[in-house]
Amino acid sequence: MHAITIPEPGGPEALVWDEVPDPVPGEGEVLVEVVASAVNRADVLQRQGFYNPPPGASPYPGLECSGRIAALGPGISGWAVGDEVCALLAGGGYAEKVAVPAGQLLPVPEGVDLVRAAALPEVACTVWSNVFMISHLRPGETLLVHGGSSGIGTMAIQLAKAVGATVAVTAGSKEKLERCAELGADILINYREQDFVAEIEQATDGAGADVILDNMGAKYLDRNVRSLAVNGRLAIIGMQGGVKAELNIGLLLGKRAAISATSLRARPLGEKASIVAAVREHVWPLLAAGRVRPVVDRELPMSEAGAAHRVVEESGHVGKVLLVVR
């Protein structure tokens, strides 16, 4: 088969479409013939040499894919060769085939085509686990999403609206904010021109955001805590703004607030399977009903992964950038 390899870390040109050995599904795994994958920030970090796959995972980038089951490993039940699926991966999505633990498989949702299904697993699992399983967003509460036009952001907006929450987003342009509004965002904040702390305070009559989904990390830590409501929950899922910052514990105590920080890729198989099962139970019916949809900015051939990485690094996209096997 062919896969995107990284002979040496570097820029987008470091991604090489090359012939590699076929994966073999092990106990509890299936072999998926990949139709499409999607570009995530973690893939960019891996290409640069900063985010290696966990032990035992495929060395190739790609944290999600869609395709058809080509073979079953030992101990598999409930799936059949030919089933159309999408999957959460620890790596290996940028390839023509990938071995996937059965607990990380999802059927392609009703009403979603096979290619666009590749845009769903990583964002759905990240948002559902952080915003709902950990932070327990409830109807009537306010969610602040940083990077509202990203893949994560576009999914978070839709899921939060589906459960009856008010959604605030930050984004860097009028055009991106307009796209967020089309998905249901209520409070639109241009982080290049506005102070999100002041905007959230004004929009909530001083109450603050009940849940904040943050991809920035250190740069936003103090301002996020200041934006939280009493009993608020801050979920940190990225470090685009650095890794170290001072925390005002007195402010946190005064708000009786909580901070969680998670990553998805290196979690144990059992934890990933629990998240995937929850997504199938709660998110898949919303997709089938048309209340939530994948947001795809563009599709590029898998062999042009370098060009796709440039798009993501320049942040000119809204939603997901897909890589299609052709």
C-alpha cells in the first residue's frame, strides 16, 4: 500500500507519499481500506517532530479516517467485511489501509457520505468527552469556544446548540464569525479587535461562561479564569498559546471553578472505546436527524498532504480539511 511517511521532520514538504508494508489486524482489530482522512493540528506537530505516536501505534500521521472494512482480526464480532465505517485512530490515517481497534470504529452516520464522514471522529470525540462528559454542559448554560471556526469549534457550536446552550465563539475574521453564526453561535468575538473577557462579561450580564473550551493553553489561562462563571469549568485541549502560565488560585477558589486538561491520542483503549460509544449514542442520532453536520472546507488528494498542511497552518480554513485516497 501507499502511505504518507515522514523520513525527516520539517515543513510540509517533509510529507512523502511512499510505498510501505500493509498493516495486519491483530486481536480485536479490523483492517480498514481508507477512503479519506482529515488534517488535525496534531498531525502538523508530528510532521515537525514534536508529537510522536504512542507506543505500538502506526508511525504515519492521521488521527481519523473513513472507509470500508477489508478484513477482520481475531475476536471480532458485530462488524463485517464491506461495512462502511469511520474511526478514531492513534495514527495511520494518511494511508490506503489502517488497522483499527474495534472499540474505535463507528458506522457512517445516516445522511453523511463516506468521504465527509472522515471529518467526524476526532472532533466528535474531543467535543463530547470534554464539553459533556467532563464539563457537563447543561441546557441554558453558556459555552465559550475559542477557535470557533476550527473543526473542533464547528462541532462544539452545533452540539451545544442541540442541547439548548448559548454559544460564544472567538475567531480572527468577520468571515469566520459569520460562518460560526450560520452554525448557531450567539455571541461573536473577533479576538484580533475585541477583548473576549469584556465581551463575555457584557453578553452574560456579568455572569460569565459556564464552560470554556480552550485550544490556546498558557496565553489564555488567566483571561479564561476571569471569564468563568461561578462553578464554571475550563477544558483545555491545546497549547497553541504556550505551555506555562501563572494561575490565580484565589480567583479560581472564589469562583469555585474547575480546570481540566485532556488529550485523546494517548488514552488507553478502554477509555477511547467508552468515548466512542458515548458519541455513537448521543451524537450519531443528531447527525442522522440533520441537526449536526460535518463542516468540510476542502478535499485534497492524499498524495498532496503537504498542501493540506499548509492550508491548516495558515488558518485560512473553516471546519476540516480532508485528504482523499484516489
